[in-house]
Amino acid sequence: MFSPTSKITTAQATIIITIIIINYMLAAGVLTLPRTVTEQTQSPDGWISVLLGGVLAVIAGMIIVKLSQQYPQETFYEYSRHIVGKWLGHLISIVFITYFLALGAFEVRVMSEIVDFFLLEGTPSWAIIMTVLWIGLYSITQGLDPIARLFEMIFPITVIIFLTIALMSLGIFEINNLRPVLGDGIMPVLRGVKTTNLSFTCSEIMFILVAFMKKPKNAVKAVVIGTGVVTSFYMITLIMVIGALSVEGVVTRTWPGLDLMRSFEIPGLIFERFESFLLVIWIMQLFATFIITFYAASLGVSQVFKKKPLSCMFGLLPVIYILSCMPKNENDVFILGDTVSHIALYIFGALPILLLVISKWRKRGEK
């Protein structure tokens, strides 16, 4: 189930890995990124911050891939002990597991907040969270291949609905809301880059996925294409939201992406309001991010502590539930997201470079 010897061997293996990366990244960011970036920049130049964040994510992903390619057929949980020793390697692996659990809990809680606010008002959070957790558990019990098949179904639906809604919103788009470009200089743009961390958390999943690839050399291509697609999604979202709602309108809304969908309608069609479509597809995206993080955490516990995979899945279920219930309100949820974002910045920023240098030094010493 968790063995990297069961490779993704189809002719479209690179495409499948790319789709996994895209679905892993496309989560709460589309709904919240316009507000968080605009709050930092206080200008319409947030799309530049998103572009720079995407470039940094590609660079980080390439470093992680190069490190993982040094140890084919092994995940980070296995090869980390070859680089820094057994105990330190296990300690770093536990940090990774904690990160994946926190990110998964955040996605589940955001899903719960959205469902409660827009779809099932008054439904207890615990009921929504427990339903998602059990469905997620069922989805990962057979390993990575069924997850990849699920993502292959979700991705085209996401693209079609997203582009359709983006085109329909052109009717209320005002180009002057995006001007002037760099009117306040470059510093607000650089401040906005930091807020894109959570939306571009994708590179770390390559610590695991490379081990499942029959041709690990194609992993760089998957990272570049996957991150490029997601960057395009985020830039289009930010441009359309600011163009329609203005900078002042974006910063006062919790879910500006959904508010954009609610601000226009096309009379005469069967469906005159389109936010429901965006809600449905992004609930699917949140679920996709959750199950891959759940899988990554379970894989880590199984390989670090030498436990049966199914036992690890059931054991982590209450942990994710407790983490997702810890935020008391919506503000606490966003604080959890910021915390996860900062952890990702520190862990996956400098650590892969350091490990890559140590790995090459060790290999040179062995030769």
C-alpha cells in the first residue's frame, strides 16, 4: 500500500504527478488569497506578488526534486536518516508529519466553515468534520494510485467551471481598478509575496511523490508545469476579483472569490447564480488537499515507527479531528493557516538546500 516499489507506471505518469501537484495546491488559496495578498500590498499589484511566489515555489520544488533524485525509490522519511543520521532524520521526519497533519486539519476546518456558512447553515462543525475525515480515510486506504485517479476526475471539472465563471465575470470587470501598476513601488509587492506561502505549498509533497515515479528525472517537469498552472489560476482569480470589487472592496470581505461570484447573474439561464458551482468544485479541491496530506502523514508514521499503514491511518484520524476543532472562530482558522504558512517557509525554504549540500558532500566522501 505504501511501498514506493508500486510505481506509477502508465505512459502518462508525469501528467498524473502534475495533476496531483495541481490538486494539492489548489485549495483554500483561491477563496482567501485575494484578500490576504491585498491586505499586505494595499494596492492592485498583488498579482505580481503571486507571480513571484510561483517562481519561488518552482525553485524550491526543483531543489527538493534534486534532493529526492539522489535516493530513488525512497521517500524523505527513509532517506533523511542516510543524510543526517537516524535520530536527527527521525526528528525532522516527525516535524514533516506534524506539518502535514496541521495543513490537513486546516483544509478540513476551512471546508467546514464554507459548508456551514454557504450551504448547510447551522450544521455543527463536528458533524461536517467527521464526515470529511471518514470519507478521507476511505479514500487513502488503497494507497496513492486511487488518489491519483480521483484527482484526474476532479481536475478537468475544476478547469471548466473556473474558466467559465472567470469569463462570465468579465461583465463587471473594471480595468481601472488594476491601475496604476507599481504605483506604490516594489516594496508592497515584496510584502505580498510572503502571504502566498500557504497557497503555494506544493513543493514539499515531492519529498514523497518522487519515490513513486518510474522515471524520477521527469519530476522537475511535473513541478514546473504544476506550479505554473496553479500560478495562472491564482493570478486570474486575483485580477478578476480586484478588477470587479476594487482594492477597498476586497480587503473588507472574508471570501472575496465567492463574493465575486455572487455579484453578477445572467437572467434567462437555468442557473442564474454561479457561486454554487465554485463552492462545489472548491470543496472538492479542499478535500483533495486534505487526503494527500493525510496520506503523507500516515506514510510518515508508518515508515518512521515501522507500523502497519492501516493502523497509522486510524490512529491519526482523531489527531486531525482535534487539530481542526482547536480554532474557536473564523479568525482563529486564519491564524492556523498563517502558522502553517510560516512553518512551511522555514522548513521548506532553507532545509532542502542544507540537506542537498550534506548529501552531495557525503556521497563525494564515500567515493
